[in-house]
Amino acid sequence: MNQITFEIDGDVQAQQRPKFSRMGKGVSVRVRDPKESKDYKSFVRLVASEHSLDELITEPIRLHIDVYRKIPKSFSKKKHLQAVEGELRPTTKPDIDNLVKGIKDGLSKVIWHDDSQVIELVARKFYSDKPKAVVTIEWEK
């Protein structure tokens, strides 16, 4: 089993809904990523490129993503300690699948060919004083 593990520092940007705009008077519609989502995917690509292999992975992939969200300032000392120790986990928005989507999109064509290669996905949300995502990619060759 081959494995790559790396961290993406900073707040994980949830994938936002696409923006739609009409082109002229016809029925042509343009779809684009919101700026925040596009910028975050570019950042993920940059970090992933530092860990990429000589060739893109073509085998089935097991993907594990741990997202560490910033601990709210409103937490009491007791709650803050529970969050740091992993006893208290984020149950607020954004949803875990929206957090994972931007990371998966950023890894496509940098680490692997296409998201369809992901056969197993484990995604978890935690709190931390240092927000980040820890990505582990496993595959057999």
C-alpha cells in the first residue's frame, strides 16, 4: 500500500454554489465557481503539487481528510479544553461534504486523474487552535 500524507494550513473553504450568468439574449448560460472556492482550490493545488508524484495516480484511491476548524472565541475555558482534547466536535455549518469537495477538486489532475478514482472516503471534523486539513491518500500499485 502506497501513501501520501500532507497538511493544508488555514481555514478549509467550503465549496460554494456555482454562479450562473446569461450570455446575451439567447439561452446560453455561463457557470463559474465563486471567487472564494476558486482561490481555495488553487491553494490546495499549490500545496498538493509539493507532494505530487512523477505521474498521476491511476489506481483506486482511499482518501482520508481530517478538517480542523478554528475554536470559536465564545467558548468557555472548559469548552475550549474539551474542543482541544477532541471531546467536543464541530456540528455547525459548513457540512463536511462541502469542506471535502473543494479539497478533492484541488487534488484532481495534481495527485490523481479524476475524483471517480476515490473508492473510499473518510472525512472528519475537529476543533483546533490551528485550523487546517490533514489529507491522506492511499493506493495499491
